[in-house]
Amino acid sequence: MSSRPDLSQNAARSTDRLGDGPPGNPQGDRGSRQNLLSWLQLPRDVYLLLFYTLGKGFQLTIGTLDINYYAHSLGYQPDFIGLLSALPAIGSLISAVPVGMLADRLGYKPVLLASALSMPFFLAMIGLTSAAPLLLLAAFLQGIASTAYWVTNVPLLIEKTSEERRVGVLALNSFVLLGVGSLGNLLGGAIPELVARLLQVSANSALALRWGVLSASLVSLLFGLPLWWLHSAPPRASRAGTAPTTTALQAPSRPSTGETRERFPLTVFAQLLVPDLIFNMGEGAVIALIQLFFVLRFSLLPGALGLIFTISGLAGGLFSLTAPLFVHRWRKIKIITTVMYTSAPLMLLIGYSPILLVAVLGEYTRSFLRLLIEPVYTAFAMEQVSERYRGRLSGFYSMTWSIGYSLGPTVAGWLQTYVNLSAAFLFAAVCLVIAASLLLAAFGGRPVGAPEPR
């Protein structure tokens, strides 16, 4: 795809080098172990970010499992629950650009800390109320509070890692967030079951599920506290005025003539963001409500539901670690679009299957493929623009995610209430096919040796 080695190819080659040396060669084995240990010696800040990402994964899975189920136990219908699921994304949409500007001015650490401290409060607010207006308000404010993570996490990881390790670290971040974090499904299912036994109530009662939502609040608080030790780099706004240095990683305080004349890549932004918006609408239509779908279609209790989605997330997260191996053999755009096209019939299989085992296996396969392309998609998008525009592109990606995950669940909730439970999966499949086709039309015809657009 490019005449220069891309980030993922470097990571893949680094991974390949771990196996250097013939079988049975002690020197080769020692070299492999040394290379593996060297790769794991990441900056302390990366480990702090990964630790918070782990907590974020727990919070998301516990919250996703229990909040919608909790609203269902209060008697609310899928159309309201779809709106409840959409409001965090709407809050993120409204706040993404202001939060990004605030992070540029104040630095990443204070903005991320503010998010880590306010998120538990809004989650607790959801768990302690049953009134529709307060539930919607808390969900909206939760979306605003969580925006800082989505805006700052990837730029921070890219900033604090070398080029050769970048795709590997992004794959590790996806694994921690969506793979290990999926263990939160076990907690989200086990806590209501435990409370039900202690209080002699049903596991799907509002009282039992309320404790599941409150546990997500507590997890979010505990995993956010170590961010106090995150290294606080100067805000980018203030760094722009510093004197030039000879370090290759720092930009000069005064842009060169070539930089000042560089035009904003509007076409490339549109080619990347429009498919991503449609893709997120399809994903949001299913992901936000899939636990509720299994409850309504197959009458599952919290424990069984948590176990199903723990296995899905953990196995899919492990599979995502193989991303550098795939990008070493195939172009990123081929991997991304193939996964999207394959996921479309899987959506139909899940939504229209009357058999629980078939629907679960379809969900597992869909989850594996989705988590595989997460780091590939991120690296591919960032490589399409120059470093000067990557922060801005990340902010726009946050906006397309927010729009997609607000419109998608809203449409899905309406379809499940007024058409049938399976209609949302048909909508998602159509969105995936359209998104893949647009990406393939824009980037699929570029020769392997062609330069990246700038």
C-alpha cells in the first residue's frame, strides 16, 4: 500500500523477530526471550493508561450488561432503552470538540482525571434513580464525562510509544479494553445473582440489578485513581511556542514553508469519516442492545448472559493480538473490508436464528472479527493523513462514533418495538455492506507501492 514501511508492518516484523533462531537452538531461544522482555518494557505511562483502559473495559461491560437490563426491570420498553443507550453517545458528540480543545490547552492529564472522577458519580446516579428524566440526564452526562478517554487515549499511546511498537501497543490496548475487560460481564452477571440470594429476591429484579450498576461506578473510581501518577506533559498549545530543538520527535516552533502551504485533506477526511459513520450506525444498532436482545429472545438471566459475553469478549480480545500477523501478509484495507463484508451475514444469523447456540456462535464469530480489525482500522486511518492532522482526525472519529452510536441504538430500539427484534440486525448488515463498499471504492484501488495521501 505504501513505498515506506508502515507502522503495522514494523510491528509485525518485530513480532516475527521474536522467533529468530532454529528450533532447539538455546542461543535463539534466549534471544527470543530477550526480545519479548524488551518489547514488554514499555514506558510507565503506557502501563498506567493500559490499567485505566482495563478499568474502562470493566466499567463498560458491567454497565452495558446491567443498565439496559435494569431499565427493562423498571418496565421500560426497547424504544426508551434504545434512547437511553444513545444518550451517552449524544453527550460525547456535543462535548468531543470542546473537550479536545480543553485538552490542548490544559494538557491531557487534568482532563482525563476530571473524567475519571466524574464518571463514577453519573453511573451511581443511574443506579439510584428510576425516573425516566433522571435516567436520561445521567446517561447524557455520563457520555460527556467519558469523552476525555476516547479523545485522549489513542493520541497519548501514540505519543508515548515508538513507531515500531505502535500497532502492537494499540492491539494490546484493544485486548485490554475489549478482551480482558469483558471479564466485567462475569461481574455484571454475578453481582445481581449474589444480591438476589442475599436479599431473597429475583436476579432480574430492579433491586438486584441496581447493585450491578453501582458496581460499575465503584470499578470506574478505583481504576481511575492511579492516573494521578501519569506524567503531565506540557499542553500542546504551550509547546507550540517553545524554542526549536534538535530532537527529531519534536516539531519546530515555527512551521516550515511546506507545512504552511499544506492544504487540509478534506477529501481524505470525507473518504474516511463517512464510511466510519455508517459503520458505527450499524455496530451501534446491535452492540448497544445485544444483551437486551438475548434477554427478550431467549429469556436469559444475568448470570448466563454475563458468561456468554465474557467468553465472547475474552476470546475476541485474544484474537485481536494477532492483528500484526495479519497486516504483515495483507493490506490493511483488504482486512478491514473483508471483515465488514463477512460480518453482515453474521448479523443476520444472530438476529434471525431461533436457536440460542447458533445465535451465540454467530455473536462469537462477529466479535472475533470486529476485535481483530480494531487496531488495524485505527492504524490505517492515522496513516492516511500527515502527523499534523492526526489529532484532528482522532477528534472527528470520536464525533462519527458518537453520531453512529446515538442514531444506531435509537433506530434499533424503534425497530425492535414497532417492527420486530430481528429488524435491527438487518439494518446493521446493510450499514456494514455500505461502509465496506465506500472504503473499498476510496482506498482499495491504490497500488501497493503508491504513496499515502497527504
